[in-house]
Amino acid sequence: MKTSETNTSQQDKIQSLEERNAVLEQQLDWFKRQLFGRKSEKQLLDEASAQGSLFATNKGAPSIDTSTDIKAHKRKSNKQLNGDEVNDTGLRFDASVPTKVIDIPRPELQGEDADNYEIIGYKETNRLAQQPGSYTILIYRRPVVRHKSKQTVKTTSTPSNVLEGCYADVSLIAGLMVDKGVYHLPLYRQHQRMIDSGVHISRATLINWIQKGIELLRPIYQAQLKSIINSKTLAMDEVPIKAGRKSKGKMKQTYFWPMYGDNNEIAFTWSNNRGFLHAQHQLEGFTGTLLTDGYAAYSKTVAKLNEKEDTVTHATFGYTRVVTLTEHYRLSQ
């Protein structure tokens, strides 16, 4: 009888030790994930308090210091705005967007008369800037100073922006245009990326900024195009590009017409067809040698340009060329 009771007691102890061992192994695995796991596997340590079933079975388990903070990866959720994303200037962003404060000095505080002034407050102007892969709020903090004896108040003006009164920094406008034109990232995708980054701006605002940015670049483009037309030798080609809606699920076939000049410059004009009239219009005023492939439209263009006077010489390199105009431009950089 005693032997049976002893066996039962030993089995209970073995079962208890196995349960304790299982709990300790779970704790050890959890700590390993915090120290060595991938970011997506890590958790905030203070979340462990919510995992009562993991630690409650053993009163002797080591306690967790909830005052230690470990940054965890957090997935974005489609949560509703709570109203805290709008600052005094009207620019919308939440707490997840990094900010950078740029202190603008006031001359009165640095001169010999500095003792006569005191800072009574600050004025802030916010602009949305872009860095590779992230967005930053630039906070231009300008001291408001008061002359102690004269009781006059002064503040420093905000640095000038490429678009006056605009929330967008020049880096953001340039980034929008480069992502759209060079990396073929549509504005709706850039808009979604901003929302995922915590910045809440309407797509109409982005379109407005792009349009204003284009107008800023237009004089540069026109000057570059004029420089290409003044070249002695000009290379021209036509490149198909889908643009505009033709029918449901189909886009129109349009064309870029890159032109490459003597000064290693290239300009892309556009037309909705491959006809010679566009090339003729773009080459008005050109005198020199036009280098193209064997497409018949160029021969017709040169013939039209030389109706009054032979000013353009047509040179072709056929369809066996090694590099295209755009490739030649990239190789020359």
C-alpha cells in the first residue's frame, strides 16, 4: 500500500516538474525572441503583463522590468483620424511623422546689445520635406524678442520657399516629380505612401504642387530645347508611350520625340501620333545635320524644311544602330 502511495506521489512530482519545465522553456523562448528575433517578431516588454497565461502558473518566475522600452515594429492600420493630426498652420500629420526643429537666430541676441533683449516666445512655420524613403516636418522656429527698455517686439522672417506660402518644401516638390517622371510612380501611389507614413494630404493638393512645379521648370526646359535647336548636329527619334484612355481597359498609343544636341542635352517632346507634322514643328529654325533612323517621316520632314532653302542635311543610320538616343545620353553622363 505504501509502495503504491509512493509511486503516486513521485508521479505527481514528475508531472509538476514537467509543467514547470514547460513554463520555463516558454519564458526562455520568449526572451530569445526579444533579444535575437526579427523585428516583426519582437514585442514591447510591457505587453508581457497582458500574457498572464504564460507566467501566472509559476510564482517563482523572474519578474519583468516593464520600465525598459524596446521599439517594436507596428503595422499600419486603417484607423480613423482622431483630430490631433492638424497643427495650428493647417498641415496634417500625426505623431509617427518625424520632425526636425531648425532654430533661426535673431541678430539682436548675438550682438553687443544682446543684454537689452529677451526671448518672450517663438513663432513656428511648418513645411513638409522629403528624404529618401521618409518624410520629415521642418519646423522653422523663430524667436520673438522684446527690447526691455523700448518695449518693442521683433521676429525673424521665415526663409523663402520655392512656392511662396506653400506647405511643401522644395525637396518634396522635386521628389514628387522625380518619382513620377523618372521612377514611374503615379501620384495616387505616392499619395498612399504618404498616408502610410502618417501624412494626410489630399491627392488634389499633390496634383496642384506638381502643376506648379512644372511651371517652375518650364523656362529651363524651353532654354534647353532652344539650345538643342541651335546645335549643328541634332539627333532625333520617336519612342512609343501609353498615355490617356482609349477605351475601357486600354490606353492610347502616343509618342515621345527625344532630341539630342551638341551640348550633351536631351529634350523630350510629345505628340499623340507618329506623323511628320510634329517633327516638322519641333525642328523649325534648325539648320545643320539631322541624324535619324530610316523612318520615312524624317525624310518628309527634311523635305518640308528645305522647301524655301536647303538648310538641313539628313543623315540616317538605319535600324542597326547600337544604342538609342536615351541610351547614348545615359552613357555620356
